Amino acid sequence: MEQIQNVKPFVYTSLRPEDTERLAAWLAKTAVPGTVIGLDGDLGAGKTAFSQFFAKHLGVKGVVNSPTFTIIKEYEGRLPFYHMDVYRVSLEEAEDLGLDEYFYGSGVSLVEWSQIVRELLPERHLHLYIETTGETARKITVQGFGEPYEAWCESLKQNGVFTE
């Protein structure tokens, strides 16, 4: 198996929620079947807000909220959307959830608190880390592991995030 390179991440500065939505919209438009996104950051950093923006731009209708107690919520959009929150599960418990069926399926898996299940994530995935830098400002570090995610980060680095 080829070794996945750890390429330099794309660092995105979000000064307000609309900026975070712009990044989420770009990623949702770029997503393909089998996309896996790990999402980490401190409590209150904006993981669920990012997930809601992503779902909106993936074409999910209705309310998307944190699946903290249900762990996995499934939604229909341009692609099936699997929103996961593994904050309250151990790695051992997560191993019994059948996450592979989601990760290698035909939809998009977005995993909040992904560092808890890092060993279960596919080798190829996208990782975002959200840090609070002000009342509404956030620093979002986007790291691609393998293709197509490394190419996504290169595109972001070259072009930034644009709305159409």
C-alpha cells in the first residue's frame, strides 16, 4: 500500500459565520460519494455550525443538529449525508457501530470529535480543526490525507474559497 503523505495544510481564516459557510459550501460542492471528513476543535468552536452549513450546501432540507446522543444521523441531499458525533463513545464502542459501512458507502460522512476514532477513519480522509480566535472569528486548518483530499487542499491554497 502506498504511503499517504502528510502535505502542508490549508489554513482558512473565518472572521464571521458567513466565512465559515463559504468554506463549508465549497467542500459540499466538491464532495463525492465516499467522502469522509473528520471535524475537531474545542467545545463551542463551531463544529456543529460547520456541519449545518455543509449539510445545507449538500442540499439537505430541514434542521441538522448535533447527533450527540444518537451518535449518527442520516439525511438526504445531493448525496446521502451521515452526520456523526462520537464525543460520548469510546474507541471500543465506536468499533461496534459499523462506521465502515458509512465511510465506504455512497454518501458523505462528517465525524465531529473525530480524534476519538482516528484509528477507525479511512487512511484517505479530510480533517478540519476549528479554533476560536475571537468572538466570531475562527481559524480552520484543513488537512488532506490521500487523494482526492490533498488535491482539494492544493486547490484551496491556490485559489482560496470563492462563492459563485
